[in-house]
Amino acid sequence: RFSGTFVGNAESTSPPPAATSPPAVAAATLPAVPTIPVVPTIVGVPNTVAESVLNPNEVKPPASGTRKARVLYDYEAADSTELALLADEMITVYSLPGMDPDWLIGERGNQKGKVPVTYLELLS
């Protein structure tokens, strides 16, 4: 049986743990986390606006704004809208309004298709 009193050391040798919060850090010192914009699409429904504007087989090069480019690496076309590339060949490239900036339209002879910019050395 316990009595109603607790017998123990009434003096504490260490202070009770204080409720501490983490040090305040200014928001400006935290690294910025980039966000990726989300573009809603419906699976199975083609983006007819972009496809009609960017179909490389139906577009004509602009009167000005074409450039020569040297291909840096071989590239295998993923579909009929892309142009297969061989390293060290020269092609003519241009962009179209509304086109993804990571791609250009490339032409080699009578062949035309989208090509990735990272595979090219753009010449003046």
C-alpha cells in the first residue's frame, strides 16, 4: 500500500527540459524548390491545336530564321514526326510559334521532322 505522499528529492540538480522550438530561419535562406507546371490533358484525346501547328510534314520553313546546325550525336526518331540524325551531318533548322523550346524542325534534303536541340550545335 502506498501512502498519499511521495517521498523523493525535492531539489533537482538539472533544470526541467524546456519546450524548445527549432531556431527561426528566414524563408529567404531556404533553397528554392522548383515547381513543375501541370498541364491538364485527357488521355486518348490528341492535342489537335499543337499537332496541327507543329506537324513538321505540313509546315514550310520561315522566309528568315533558318540556321545551319551540325549534329553532335546519332538520334533515332521515335515516330514519324521526328527526323533521325547521324553525328557530324549538317541540317537546316528552324522553330515554329508555340513549339516546345527543346525541339526544332530539322530538314535534310526532302526529309523534315522534329529534332532535339541538345543533339545540335547551332551555327551562325
